[in-house]
Amino acid sequence: MKKFTHHNTGDEKKLTSDTGTNISNNRWSLRAGKRGPTLLQDFHFYRKQSHFNRERIPEKVVHARGDGVYGEFTCYRSLSNLTTAHFLQEAGRKTPVFVRFSNFIGSKGSKDTAIDIRGFATKFYTEEGNYDMLALSFAVFSILDAMKFADFVHAVKPNPQTDVPQATVAHDNAWDYISKNEEIAHFVMWLMSDRGRPRSWRMMEGWPINTFRLINRDGVSTFVRFVWKPLLGVHSLLLDEANIIGGVDPDYHRRDLHEAIERGAYPKYELGIQCIEEGDQFNYDFDILDDTKFWPEEIIPVEIIGKMTLNRLVDNHFAEEEQVSFDPSTLIPGIDVTNDPVLQGRTFAYRDTDYHRLGTGNINDIPINRPINDVHYNQRDSFSRYRIDADSVNYKENMLANNTPLVTPVEEGGYGTYPEKVTGEVTREMPSDLFNDFYSQARLFWNSMSPIEKSNIIDTFIFHLGYVKSKEVRQNVVDMFAHVDEEMSAIIAAHIGVQKSTNQQVNVSESSPAVSLANTAHLPNTQRVAVLVADGFSGNEVAETIQVLEKHGVFVDFIGNSLGTVQGSDDVEMVTNKLFQATYPVLYDALYIIGGEELTPIVLREINAYFTAMYKQYKPIGIANGAETFLDVPSNAPGIIFASDEEDFANAFVEAIAMQRFWNRSV
């Protein structure tokens, strides 16, 4: 095999195409003018991207691990002043949807709780055809131009020599790429933050990241970015929780989604829009076409325009979830693309990928992808053709079929592209100098974090960089993020064995409180409570507390040493549905210790283990009357609710569950 072995690096080797042509620019796509659209004649981008799209078979190259559910979107008010999109024309109008949540880096067999960006793709089955809204769990992306997408993914995927590690950027290649591509700094701050470890897909925001246009009946264009906001608020796992759960329950997010829908606690999200008028696009200190920058809500407010409710699971995971296809160029009249450099590349890449991955040109004949309106076209054949087209004419223009199927004029609802004026020389320049500002918004994000969020970011950096073998790469990363915050960089340096950086942080004092999880909604609904029980528990007290918990939508599991009925006082019985041996405290959001009079050494050990673990994770703990006698409970510890001290213990415990974490607890 030696004759087939080839080295692409070292000895000042030149980057070429696969046909041997030297490449002069591997960073920027070819555009018609600095702010113009990407040109189809850019064969280097086309070949690079189309080859990349075919690198994995048969699973997705990215976002391979995921799950999908059905639901319904309800429009709150008419947006006819902004767009002709039919599903946004009338208050109360309902549109069926299919949503797929996913992880970005890992393979189909990886874990749900990896530290990663999440996909949040929504297919609207509108009366004008399908509309795909492809969102991510961060408001920003990792690259400035689609040309670099293959390089980014190559770097964060497992090492090509060893295929290790899986579903993580805790390795040399990833951080080498990061340290040599400063545009990614803002994205990495989001990745290292608590948002890289969502508690649940139901508690996760979604941003399509790209800048689109809304176009109304008068042809007036408005720049827009969308955002999904979960009604349960945005919440996360601790670093240790995410790592442990990935081992004990790699399907954690799937189970969570299924359980909520099966119990009727349907996940709900409100859709918001941020709008910028055409003439105002240059009025900001960031370029609105730059996907490594977000639009701070304090500057460009979010207007809530509708709500999505997810209420039905799939019948067959492969036929529906695995075969669903999303494409940002699947648009309907009233919504158009912009010259956003990443979006320009995505409009080609997604459909091309799925032609390859699904093995057919008939992607939209697959049931999950079929529009709900009538479809008439002249494409024919390809693999897996189930539709039987009985026409003898399959071309335009024609006389034999009276030139049908007919085109629809824009005035009558046909899709029309915004007639943007394009000027300038063919170039690979970036759209504006503001694209070169790599650190201002990364610093703004840091300024927006609460003290505990900042501490968590530092810990997550240290965790990942601790796996990087190259000291030079570690040093480069520390030097890079000193531009974001000098103190943060210095603390990281002290832990990973490199020198403190001499670089200075950028001079940005602004913040965006909206991106801090400290300011999100806190509710008890669907929080999972572990109830530890043994024979002889306080019957009426416990029964009343459980009733209050369930009234507030809390999910309760009864955990014991054996499955079956457990007898309490006052003729109250509980049925254990989980075993100590088959579940773990890290899978729960709160703990209720009710104990009992007949505690075996095994049960006593387990109760203390649960208490210790969940106390260290800052979680709320309720303790029934008498249960405190076999626990070593720190005095006056925040978030520890004693039935013996609270007249209305049940509601006090519910309030603690809603808080979710007690960061002021000494651990």
C-alpha cells in the first residue's frame, strides 16, 4: 500500500485542486462585487464543497445524530406589511411543521450531551410549498465564508489517522484550526459557554444565523434574522453532568423529548424576528451579512410573531427522521436570500449533499419531504421513482400540452427574486472591513455573562485544552483569547502549562443581557425529580407533596431498591418505577428524600450518594419529616427545603425546583 500513501503537508508543498491547479485563494468565494452574490463560475468552491458533501456515506456529514417530531405553528398577527409569505398573513393561521434537533460534530452513534452546537431545523408545510428554516443553538457561526466550511469540519472531526476522539473538539486539530482562524473566536465563546451543553432540546434557543430578506406585495425588502425562543427558558447542564450523562444515557435528549410529548407536556417555542430596513444596513458597528456576528436584542429588538407546538412523535425513525431533507434554499414567495457569504454557499451545499446522501434526485417524493400542495414539474426518473408521471410531454416550451404546466407570474403568487442591483468587479474580497473585527462581539458576549457563567466558560476551556498535546497550539489559543479577556486567558494559561499572554483585550464595554442564561425564564414544568423511597415513609405528607408537584407539571420518578409497591404510614402506598442500580442522580433536576423507617444499609448508602451528588450540582433538595436524621446536611444550605421547617413545604419545594440551581451554595 506504500505506493498509495501520500503526504499533503510539509516541505512547503503548494495547495492545488484535485486536477493539479495551484490554488490562489482558499478562504473567500468568488463574488460579483464585494457585497455581491457568489458566482456559479467559482469552480474551486463548487469542487471543494461538492467533494466535501460526499465524504460520508450514508449518514450525514454533519448533524448526523438527531431526532425529529411533528408539530404546528400558529401565527400571532399578520405580517403582510413585511412579506407575502402565506403562512404569515393572518392571525391564528396554523401550519403543520416537522422539526429535527441534532448535534453538529458527532457521528450517528455518538452521545446526545456532547459539548457542541445543536441543529434546530424546521420544515413548514405551507400552502405555497415547503419552507425550510435551518437554525442553530448559537446566534453566530464559525466561519465568514462557505469556502471554509470543509476545513472547519475537517478540523473538528476525529483525527483522520486514528478516528479519535468522537463528538468533541478536545483535540489538537480542532484547536490548531481555531488558533489560526481568528474569525471563530466569537463562536468558540458560545461553544465554551453553558449554551454548548443544553439541558434539553425543549430548553434551547434556535437561530438560523443567516440574514434573509422579507419581501412584501410592493416589492419592498426588509433584512431579517429569525430566532426560536423556548417557553420553558434556556437552561444547561454542568460540564461534569454532560460528560457523565453521555456515558450512562447517551440518548438523554431523545428520551427527554419523547417523554415530554408522551406525557402531553408539549415543547413550545415562540418565533421572533429582528428586522433592518434596506437603507439602514450600514448603520451598525457590525456587518449585517457577517454570520460570526449576532444582532444584539438591545439594539435590534426581537418581535414575537408566532408559536410552535411540538405534539407528535414519528412512527418510523428511518423513514421520517433519517430521510428528511432540509435546505435553506427551500423558500416560498415573500422570503429571499441575501448576499450573506455563508448563506450563498449553503444554498448550493445542502441540496447537493442530500442528492448524494439519499441517493436520488427524487428527494421530495419521499413522504416526509412532500409538500402539502399540488406539485407539477418536468423532472423525471432517477433512483427510487415511485411517482408515475403519465404525460407524454415532459419539457418546456411545448405546444402539444398547451405549454403546461404553466408558470405563475410573481403578481399571482409565483416565486420572485428581489431585484437587487449588483455592481463591482469579480473578486474574492470580503464584503466589508467590518468582517475583520474578530473580537469585539466575543468580548461583548463575555461582558454579558454572569460570574458563574464566566467561571463555567473558563472551566470548559481548560477541560478541552487539557487534551491538546501540542504546547504551541495551547499557547496560540491563550494568546488568541487574551484579545477577548486578559484575566480569562491568564487563568486558562496557568492551568494548561503555557505562558500568560502579553496581548491586550479589545476595548469593548457594552453587553447584551439577553444572551445570559441568568436572565431566562425559570419554571418547574417538566423538571425531573427523583423521589427516594423505602417502606415506612410519612404517608399523607408525601402524598400531598407529590400531588402538588404533579399539579405544577413536574415529572416524578420513584426510586427504590426493588420495583413494586412501597408501604407508608396512613395506608399510603407508592410504586417504585426506577431502581437505584439502573438510574443515576445526574439524570435528575431535583431530589426529594422521603426515606422510611425500614432503611437497609444499601438504601441508606444510595440515599446519601444521591444527596452528595445533587448537592454538589447545586440542585434543589426536598427532605421529608424524619429523613434528615440519616443525612449529614450542611446548616442553612441554600436550596435545601425541610418539611420540618416549612409550613407549606410542597409549594416551597416547587419554588426551589423552578430555580433549578443554587449557585450560592458552598460545595
